[in-house]
Amino acid sequence: MWFSRLLQRLFPPAPTPAALYLYLAFALAGSIVLIVALHRLLGPRGRRWLIVFVTFIAGLFFGLEYFYPVHGDPEKNFLTDWIEPVSVMLTVVGALTVGLGIYSLFQVHGRALAQRRPGWHNSLAFFLATFAMLVFGLWEHYLHLPQPPPDVLPWPKVVYEILFNGLFAPLQAATFSLLAFYIASAAYRAFRVRTGEATLMMAAAFIVMLGQVPFGAWLTSFIPADSPAAFFRLEMLGEWVLRWLNTPAQRGIIFGIAVGALAMSLRIWLSLERGTFFSEQS
Amino acid sequence: MSAPQPTTLSDRIQQIPRHYVYLLLAGVVVWQLLFPIRLPITPSVPTRGVYQAIAAVPDDKLIVITTDWDASTQAETGPQTQSIIHACFQNKKKFVIMNLQPPMGVKLANDLAQEAAKEYGAAYGVDWANWGYKYGYENVLMALAKNIPNAIGDDFYGTPVAELPIMEGVTDIHQVGLVVIVTGLSAMTEMWIGLIQGPYKTPLAAAYTAVMAPIYYPYLDSDQLKGMLVGAKGAAELEVMVDRPGKAVAIMNVQSWAHVLIVALILLGNLGYLFARGRTGGRQP
Amino acid sequence: MSPDLFILWAAAIATLGIYTILYRENPISRLFEHIFVGLSAGYLIVATWALNLEGKWWNPMIHDRKWYWIFAPIVGALFYFIYSRRLSWLARLVMGLFFGVGAGTFFRQFFPLFAPQITACFKPLDYQAGMGFQSFLFEIVLHHWIFAIILFTVLSYFFFSLPHEGRFGRGLGRSALLGRWFLMIAFGAMFGNTVMARISLFIGRMQFLLQDWLGSIIPWFAGRGL
Amino acid sequence: MGSLEHANWFMRLLFLSLCTIIVASVLLAQRGREMFIRRIPGLTAIEEAVGRATEMGRPIFFSPGLDSINIVTLQALAILSYIVRLAASRATRIIVGLRSPTVFPIAEESVREAYDAAGRPENFRPEDVRFISDEQFAYALGAVGIMAREETATNFLFGAFYAESLILAENGRALGALQVAGCPEPTQIPFLIATCDYVVIGDEYYAASAYLTREPTLTGSLVGQDICKAIVIALILLGVGLATILAPDRNFLLTWLGGGG
């Protein structure tokens, strides 16, 4: 892969661990100098153009790799080998924002705790849960247990198991299962023959819902399965509604979205989305 | 936004408070889990297709069940596999289990088959066998079509399959009368159709999770699949056909009752609405 | 020491705690909400490190001595300048980078996402050789014709710059209205199709509560309902 | 040519024409060409919904969906920016709940910007743009908690939603809030219709910023989108026609679009 060869050539790995730290320190200092220089040298116009330029290049890179002619086997062009390392690089950059998110949470709950706002004990529970999961999660990670795990588990692993399988996973599953109740009450409330549209929605939901359970199949089981009228058996009708009425409508929506999203992408890429993002640049 | 306090009966059944709806649903599910009242289960056409495909296999040919599933879809694929195995034993067909992915599937299916074999007094290696997990996807299928003992090598327990009595006279895909795919993974079906069903006209049937089943209806239409089990519903139907109502029947029974409840609630709400509209001369009160 | 009993009880209490929200948002559900948010925050940090940064960034930088990986966190750190009014343009710079990536990624996805959807609409509308009248009626008319009609009326609903009155507009208006009706049918079908999956989730939880948890206290429950 | 890993000549041509049409109509609109947009009820309702919160003196909740930075989320942030301006000019508080840490700084920055644009920078409260959780259902519970504890009068759900949409919207409804939702993907729309007062469907979602701001750039883009949709329709009509008269293996349009084979 010529990409990694180029990186090796341009930025050779540090020869020794000591040299590594020297290199890191230089890179860090250099970057800071560069950022300070950018900040000092660029006026408002220059900054704005730099942002527009970076956006354009980033979009161009990913777009061009798809559309530029390819050759060879596996098919690639001059950008293909860059896609994976750049994506990894961006994942790492994006992962840094986790700190911002956590900071936001700590800010909200820390303030509630410090000022003893009503419900401050909930914020305390939040902090306890966060630190418990953080400490035992990392501890478990660095235990490096063999596979399969030993019969007697070390205690940090036990605590982690309780936190994960005793709390985290059940909380997830229980919250997810609330949907059974909400879907029942939403169906009861929304499916009324009030308007033509609501009636159509209800009819379709009825057919599909009944077509899926044995009870529905039993309701129309008097229709012989090999006659042309078998089309009207609920399970057949339900499948027909899903496949031949639902699919084209969904496709219609999806084609609209495709074009809408394409236009939005173009506006973002060319920084045309005026009046929305960062227009009032200082 | 709060509606005015209901006064008449028709208003009341139009505005059942959501807490009552929740309680009714929870009540129905708990009641049916503890004291099930079985609602009728009528096997659908795709399910009957699977059973008929198994029954139609000539006695001198093998059925291959590929169990490409693991714990994540076990709720649906487990009962499916179990009832397919029952269907084979009841029709006195010889079958083998194998899988291509994930390795766990063949172990879970082996437990199910052993349990069923005990019931029918069937012997391993004679009436059924387990070819084990075979790595290599397409390569396994292409090799299997030409020479089964070579392609499979050792069985689940490490015995060369050629030494098993069940494999007597089994050389290539022509001695296989039916392949049943049980899976929660896409792409398996396409592989079997492309490499086995298409070129050698070996009949194929399948069992899928409810989520992925809709993609494969076209194969049913074109007869590339003889039959298909759709999720827990298909499993329940086959359980009824082989007269072994089990986990899937229990779950589908609760499902049926929950659906009946929701349908009844919708009907009730509409009834109230229609009464109220009749009273006020067609206008929304 | 086996964690199983603790897990069983913790899971049961957590499940019941969440279900109290069905009555209304209350102190118990609020407590479990905060525990859940806290656990997931802790897990987010652990996962970000253990599944992402450690393998993709730290190990290459420190163990393989690829020192240029230091540039990734420097770029990422620019995000933190949102808290400074004077320097926030640096945060906007890295945001601009991500805007561009978002747009470029969509350009890449355009055909892989949508071309198969387009080609899947190419269905013949005529009588095929060798089919009887019945299969023509079912396979072509009831399937392909209806498919095409719904597709085009729904698409006509999503035209925004054409009026729905006037000579051409009235036709479009009618087609759009029909499209809206078909959309409602599709939404109903999707709704109905989801009910079973959602009920399954609740059945699963109830099986856990009744058989695993209550069954561990009162054996009678363990034997019920399979 | 059966692969979709890279574009072929037909896709390049098609993509280039679609892009050219959109950019050209944007440029035409910027030169002052008048453009017509039909009424979209769900979007008209946004103003009413903000007004309700102002009247009741209670805050607004906004969720930009669950996705990380992508086009759906960027559109959600564009709508957010409009709503914040509207709310800021009426001194109504707005709380934003986020799921993606990467979206968090961007949302915070654009909300701050919108307060500046409305001439009320002093009303911006950083703690009102909150990261809730990156876990789908923890996010849902956290968002419901905010709706309940802050007694929001109006909830806006714009963005990519999944199974949790019904948890958010059903609880918001039970708490008595007016709800306006928009989601481009069709799968969650039925549940939003059942629980929200106004729902923006499919492509209307991408028309939102043009419809709300009436910026010439955006309305121009909307007209360009309509022309592109007409091209897609023509393409499908051609494909159906070819499928009707030709055998599937001779349908060249199918092959050009990476299908068949």
C-alpha cells in the first residue's frame, strides 16, 4: 500500500521510545505554533475562507474517490487507499468530542448537586453510576481474562457483571419493551374513522396486524388455500399490503429524500446554506 | 392536551384512559403466560410447504438442515429447528445437521436433535448425523456438490463421516433430497440457490426470523423455495403440524391474545365515535 | 462468588422501576433514569477508550511509535474552543471539516443506497408469454400495475414548487391527493407490522419476571407458560 | 458493471446533471428569480407551536434525532437554528437534548449563533444545550425526564429517529405538550402521526429550511430538487418501459444502474 509507504517516508516512526516523546513534543509545539499563527494572521475574511475551503476539500475527497475512474483488481483509483486511514483518523478526532458530552452532563448534574436543587439525590445516583461503570469497566478491560473465563471470577469482574448484566442491559431491555404499551395506546387513539385518511390507515393496520397472528389466519381459514379467492385470506392479504402497497409508497418517499438530501449535501459542501450555519461570522 | 371529561358511554369508550389500556395489555400477557387458553393455529401455505417438502423426500435420500443461527435469534430459530427435526423423525426421513456460520449454531441444534432422537428411539449415525460447523461458505458448498465425504471430512464428534452408516451410498449432492436453511443471516439463501438449488435442482426450504422473511417471498413465488417458516409464527404452525406444541405456540398464543385486545380496543373506540356522531347529527361533538 | 443471584434481583428491580413510568414520571422512574444515563455515560467513556482510541490511536502512536498520530487529538481538541468567544472560529474550522465529511459521505452513498431501489421498480407491465389469465391478473395487475400507480402518485405528492390549481396543477393536485392516501395506507401497514415485534419485547420481559425471577422465589411460576 | 463500489460512466453523468441542475437553480434564485412553494402544513405549524410556549411561559424541547453528523442531522440543526431565532425573539426558553457527542458542540455553537442573530445573546444559557446519553433508550428516558421536569409546552422532534420515537412522542403527548415532528425515513412516521399534532413527511423535511426562511438560495434549491425528481420519475418510467418490452438480461438501464447480473 503506497499510502503507508508515503507516510513512512514523510513521517518515519521514532527510532527509540525516548525519541518518540521528543517527536511528540515537537509535533505538539509545532501544531500550537501553527494554530496561534493562523489565529493571529487571519482576519475575519481569511478565517471564513479557510473554513469554506476545509469543508470543500473534505467533501471533495470522499466524493471524488467514488466518482473518479477506477482500474485494476480490486478496482481502485489514486484516492482509494486513503479512504480507510482518513476515516480512522476522523473517528479518532470525533471520539475526542465524548469529553465535551461528558462535561455537559457533569455540568448539569454537578450544579444540581452543589446547589442541592430538588432531586439532587438523582444527580448523586448519576455520578455513582458513571464512576462505577467507568472504574469497573476499565478494570475489567485490563484484567485480560482468558477465554473461556475461569470458574471463580475475580471480584472486579463480578461487580462489572452485575453493573452490566444486572443493571445496564435490563434497563435497556425494559425501556425498549415500554413500546408494547405505547403502541397499544397509540393504536387505540389514532385509528378512528374520523377522516378518510385515518380510515385508510386503520384498515391497512388491521389487515397487517391480524395477518401476522394465528388468530387472524384462523378467521379466514374457511377460504380454501388453493382457490383464487385465497388472496383474501388475511395472512395473504396482509402480505400483499406490505409488499405491494407499502413498498412502492416507501420507495416514493425514499426517492424524494434522496434528492432532498443531495441538495442539502451540495449546499453544505459549497457553504451555500446561508442564514443557517455560522453566517454572522465575526 | 386534555379532552373534556367524558360523560356518556359513547364518550367513555372513546376516551379510555391510557393507564387502563396499559393495564389491560399487561393483564392479558401475564394471564396468557400463566394460564394459556389456546387460540386456534392454522398452518399457512408457506409453512405447509416446508412440511410437504420434508414428507416428499424419497426414502433413500438425505435431508440437510443447515442451522446458521446462534443465541441472538434463538427465540425464533430454536423452535423452528426443533419442529423441523420432529417433522423429519415423524416422516422417517434421514437427516443431517450442518452449518456454515456461526459455529455455535451446530452445537445448539445438536442438543435439540439429541433430545428429539431420544423420544423417537433414533440412533446417531444411522437415522441422523451432525456434519458440524464447516468454514468456507461458497467453497464448502461447491465442494459438497461434487463429493460429500471429502467436503465434510469429520463430523461433529470427530468421526470421519464416510464411516457413518447413514452415509452409505452418499457420494454427492444427488443423494440429497432437500436442503432446509434455518437462519437469521441474510446471504445464506442466495448462496444455496446460486450454487446448489440452481445448478443441481436440489429442493430448498427455509426458516427465517420475522424481520428478514419479507425479502425472501419472491423466491417462494418462483418456487426456488418449496416452503418457508416465518419467525415464531411459522415455528408455531409447524409445531402444531407435528403435534408438539412448545415455546413458539406459547409465544404466538400470547401474541394472538394481545392482538385481539388491540383490535378490540380499536373497534370499541370507533363504535363510541360512530354512536356519538349519530347522536350529534354527523358533527364531531 | 457467583454474580447470578445479584444479577437476577438487580435486573428484576430495574425492570419494575422502569415500568413505573407507565403510571407517570415519578421519583422511582427518575432515579432509574439517572442510573441508566450514568451507566451509559460511564460505558461511553470505557467503550470510547477500549474499543476505539486504545487500538486505533494509542497503540499505533506509542507502541508502533507512529508519532504523527498526535495530530488527531490536536485537531479534535479544536472542538473545545466553543467555550471561548475569541477562539471559537477554530472550533468552527473542525466543524467545517465534519460538515464536508458529512456531505462527501452522502455523495458516496447516493448510488449504493438508491440505485438498487430504482432498479427494483423496473417491473414488466404486460402479459408475459405462457401465463394464464389468472396469473396475469394476480402477478401483473395486482402487483406490478398497483406498484407503479402508487409509486408515481406518491412521488407527485412531493413536488413543492408546482401549484395544485390551474390546468396542469389540478391533475397534479388530484394525483398528489391520491398519493397522500396511498401514503396513509403504507403508514398503517408499517404500524401494523411493528405491533408484533413490540409485543414480543414485553413478552420476553414478562417471561423473565415471572419465570426467572418469581420462579426463583415461588417454584410454581417457573413451571408456567413454558 | 454490476458493482456499486464505484461509479460507472452513467452514474457520473446522472450525478453531474442532478448537481448542475440544483446549483444552477440556486444561482438563478440568487439573481432574484421569483420562485413558488406550495403550503406545507406541518411547517406552517412551527410558528404556532413556538407561540404556544411563549403564551404559556414554558420552555420548548428540541431533539435533533439520534444520528451523528450526517445530512439528516445537519438539516435538523438548520431547522433548530430557525426555531431558536423565533423563540429568542420572543424570549422563550429552548432546551436541546443530544445523543451524539460529535453533534453536541455543533448544536451548542449554532444555538449560540442563533441567539446572537436574534439580537439576544444575553439570553443564551449553555446548560440548555445538553448532551443526554449516547445509548438509544437512556437518551429516550432522559429526554422524557426533561419534558416532564421542565414542563415543556412544545416539543419538536426533527431528525433521524428509530424505535425510541414512540417513547418520546407518547410521553410528550401524555404530558400535554404540543408536538411537531419530522423524520425523513418512513419507518417511524406512522408512530409520529399517531402521537404528534403535526408531522413533516419524507422530502418535506428537506424542504423545511427553504420553506421557513424563504432564503432565495434555499427556495432555488427546492425548485432544482423538483426538476431532479422529475428526472428520477422519467428514469423509472423508462426502466419500466424497457422491462415491459425487453427480457431482463437485455435491460441496459438496469445494468447501467448497477443492477441485474
